[in-house]
Amino acid sequence: MARFAHDTVVPYQHSVLPKKEQVAEMFDDISPRYDFLNRFLSAGIDIQWRKKAIRQLNSLQPKFILDVACGTADMAIMCWRELHPEKITGIDISEGMLAIGRQKVHKAGIKAIELLKGDSEAINFESNSFDAVTVAFGVRNFQNLQQGLSEILRVLRPGGKLVVLEFSKPKSPLVKSFYYLYMKVITPNMGKIFSKNRHAYEYLDASIQKFPEGNTFLEILKNSGFKNNYRKSLSLGICSIYCGEK
Ligand SMILES: C[S@@+](CC[C@H](N)C(=O)[O-])C[C@H]1O[C@@H](n2cnc3c(N)ncnc32)[C@H](O)[C@@H]1O
């Protein structure tokens, strides 16, 4: 199975734990401040990115959706509001993130969303169970990207669609300089102040740097068995939507 550079990028350099356990520990730790920092650091643009990603499913009108690495359920809640499916299942390895997500789902009074502890690399569902799978800012955190994508393909029904939303690096030199200042100076310092976890926001930058983005990610989707794959670049290239079908 192919391995990629970001598979080995970990939040805590001195920890001997595998990436998956470190990632779960880090998200447990920052979960109470995750939503606030997300909105604050993206100036709310992430909401537009999520909406555009979900719109890729409009024509499919999926009834059963799996949101992998669902975190605090933003994507699941938005999918429910935009697409009105019968059921959305969210899985995540961080109990802390799931707990916040469950509170939000309960508060919104949405019965069609269920959030479960679960690993993208060993998905606890039968093959061909879902019409669509979404992963927002999750694939970069997988310990084994190839294994995660194979599992997603397995649980999608034939004709089902995967939508991935993930950070990417801008190409324009002008945007690049602002971006690097933002990611290397502003984000880690804001993250340190508000989340009290400097590692989390240094890890964010390190994992984006190593992530196989753009055409490389499309190639990985193809090699994993997805077809009709395409990418949409968002906000001058700092984020991307990738789609593929089973
Ligand atoms: C940056 S957060 C994104 C959360 C949410 N999707 C969102 O859009 O805000 C990344 C999430 O991926 C989860 N995660 C990382 N590796 C995972 C895996 N192997 N299986 C399931 N979830 C995973 C983390 O626990 C974390 O909640």
C-alpha cells in the first residue's frame, strides 16, 4: 500500500505514540475551542468552502451520507440543512470532538444525524452502505491516507460520490508570501493563545506542507479506484474540493 510524506507528520515530535493516537489526543485537547478558532482563523470563509463542497452532491441527492472525520459535526449539520438526506452518520477518532458535535446536533434538534466513534482506516460499516461520503479537513490527518481512501471506496455504493475538502498551498507569489506569514506566524501564535496548544497549529502548517495536493491527490484518488475525479480550487488556491465516484 502506498505511503505519503504527510502520513508521518505528527503533532508531538517527542511522542512515541502512533500518529493516529497523537491526532486523537490533540483534537481531544483543543475540542472546546476548535469551532471558535476555526471561524476566527478563517474569518468565517470555511462556511462558504463547506457549502461549495456540499453542493457537489446536489445532483446526486444522497439519502445516506457518511461524514468521515466529522469532528464537531459542522459538515454533518450543514449537509442535513442543504441536502435533507434520510440519515447522516459521522465518525471520528476523537471523543472530545464528538462530544461537542453531539451537543450541537441535539441543540439543533436534528434526529437524522448520528455521531459514532470510528476510524476512517477501518470503517465499521458494510460495503456499499452509503450514497455519499464527505471528509472536511480530515484526510490530511489520516495515519494511512491510502488505507482511508480504500475504506471509503468500499463503503460507498456503486455510483456513490466522495467529496473531500482540504487545505492546499497557493501558487501565486504574492498570495504565497501573505499565506506563509499567516500560517507560520499568525496561526501558531493565535492557536497558542486561544487553544493553549501551540503544537496543534504548528502541526496544521506542517501537515499542509507535506500533503499530496492538487493533481497528485487526483492521481491518488484514481489509483485508489475512484473515477470521474475532479478538483475545484477555492480562495486563490488555499483550499481545494476533490471529488471522485465509485
Ligand atoms: C481538522 S478536524 C476536521 C473536523 C471536521 N470535519 C470539520 O470540518 O471541522 C480533523 C478531524 O479528523 C479526525 N480524524 C483524524 N484521523 C482520523 C481517522 N483515522 N478516522 C476518523 N477521524 C479522524 C480528528 O479527530 C479530527 O476531529
